[in-house]
Amino acid sequence: MRQAEIKITVNLDDNNMPEEILWESTDAQNSDKVPVKSMLLALWDHNYKNSMRIDLWTKDMPVDEMKRFFYETLQTLGDTFQKATGEQAIVEDLRDYCAHFADKMGIDTRR
């Protein structure tokens, strides 16, 4: 059996607010720690039948980038849900909502 590891390092200020988030993976093409401004991690606990989450963002994460991050996350959640369940109809509804979200947040979706 093969094993891979993903490591997330969070550097905190004196008030425990994230100042820097770094991630690295044993499967990455290089061994550099990659800095990011925000992360959302969701895990499913099958014993308790609930999700566990870690949502972090650095103090200097720009609001416009956070809006874009959420838009792209919602889009890719739709892709994942369709692959996992085959539920095309509800994914189309989610895509409609994503378009509405982008419009309300002023996100340019052409890039």
C-alpha cells in the first residue's frame, strides 16, 4: 500500500489569528511549502455521521479574493458531488446559484 501525506502549517499571532498558512504534500512535484491565504477542510466522520471542518484565512486575505475563493469552491463542490453521486439535476441548480452568487458579489467569471 502506498501512503501520501499532506501537511498544513499555520503560523499564528499573539491572538491566535492566522498570519501565514503553508501546505506541502509528499506527492508534490517539488518539496516547497506553498503559502496560501485561505483554506477550507471538510472531513466526514462516518462513526458519528457528521462533518468536521477547519476554515482558516490569514489576516491579510483580501475580501475580493475571499469572494472568488468561495465562488470557485462552490463550483468545484458541484463537480465533486456530481462525480460522487451522479446527481446532475441538483448540480445544475447549484451552478445556477453559483452564477447568482457571482453576480451578487461582483465576481468576473470569465477568467
